[in-house]
Amino acid sequence: MDKMVPYPSGAIVPERDVEKTPILETHHLGIDFGGLTAVDEFSITVGRTEISGLIGPNGAGKTTVFNLLTNVYQPTRGTIMLDGKQTAGKTTAQVNRMGIARTFQNIRLFSNMSVLDNVKVGLHNSIKEGFFASITHSLGYGKAEKKANERALQLLDFFSMADMANAEAGSLPYGAQRRLEIVRALATNPGIILLDEPAAGMNPSETAELMENIRRIRDTFNIAVMLIEHDMSLVMNICEGICVLDHGKIIAKGTPDEIKSNPAVIEAYLGKKKEADGNA
């Protein structure tokens, strides 16, 4: 891991990214649902090849943040900058084309489609042939389809899944379905990929493999990765910068070592220490 160094703004990023425009910045981001503030004053900076973590107790607002970053929800206030451009007013599909992709806490594959076709769905950003060409099966469409097949197989091979290409996605073991969801997100050619609890339901060996795959994604595709995760061993071993959320607000930002020893973080996860036996 590179050491984390400050931008002029005070945000910290990996040293290798400090001369580059951040892939993601948010400023005073917030959203209200009715009279309830779900996220407030959420300001972060993610370097172009940073592996960052978003952690916090259950109900802290982490998935809501991911929904804001991908414009599933439109923020009540604040700004989101993706690769230096504002995402305000964009649809989820438009924001995806701008360079942000995600996976979900609950797996969302097309279960009855093949593994290969699931990945090809993610390649829609790079296929230029339109609806008419697909109906008439023009020469251009045939070339695009061949290119899509080749690219999808390359991505599957990266995760040692090429031999599963023709299997139904819903028939795969749980860990393989998780990997397939990441492959499909990568197929959209993002600058940053958001992983929502990627290790959920995985055994220790699958989690170790996931950690290695996340590093390989960053190094091979030269992109940033941001993950929500409850497995603190995974977070502390792989993330370079970590943001801690509690009740919709950031209570700490820093390196893994700084976060581990932060009293506010310890309190958020464990509750206030009892001052004496018998006191709640």
C-alpha cells in the first residue's frame, strides 16, 4: 500500500493519486425522507486508484450513500463530482456511463440467463449498434456481438469463470454469483466500482480470494474500489482510506490504523463503556 498523503483540501489519498483529479468527491451531501434526515454533511474524496471503505453500524446509512452516489436517490442537498464532473440531474444509467458501477447487498443477477449473457448486459455502454441493427442482424451488429462475446469471456477468465459461461447464472454457487455480479459491473468500464457487502455469506477462503480479487481489479483495470463491509478483518487489510458513518453522519475518516484506535468509532460499534458494574 502507498502511504496516504493530503490534498490541499485536507482530504487524504494514496500518494500515487495525489497529482490526479479524484475519481469521486462529495461535498456536504445529504438526503431527507419526509422529516427524517438519513444522510447529512457527507463529504469524501476518493483517489483514482484508491481502495476505500465505508463502514458503520447497521442502519448507519451506508447503502443510502451508495444510492446517492449512483443517483438511485437524488440528494436533498450537496454535490457529487465524478471524475471532475457533477452528476446532478443525471439518471442512474447516465451516471453509470460517466464511470460509476456497483454491486448490491442482495445479489441481482438475471438468474435465468447464462453467465455470459449477464456479463454482456454490462457491456451495453461499449456496444454502439442500435435496435434496428439487432433486428436485421447487420454486418456491424455481427461484429459488435462477436466483440462483446470476446470481451465478456476475457472478463470471466479474469475471475477463472470462463468455463461457466454457458451455465445459468442462478445455478452457480453463492460465491460464484457474487463474483459474477462484480464481473458484470466491471463490464460497464467504470472509473470506480462500489461493492455493497461483497463478503456477505462467504466462508473464510472465499473472503481471502475476494480480497485478492479486489486488489487485482484495482491493479489490472487501474480504477478505484469503494466497499461497504462488516468484515473488519477484510476492511483493515485491504482499504487504504476508511470513512465511518453513524446515524447518517461521518464520525471519522482516516487510515486503518487511525480508525482502529478512534474512540468515536469504538463507541459507535461497542456502545459507551459502563462506568461501573450495574450502570447502564
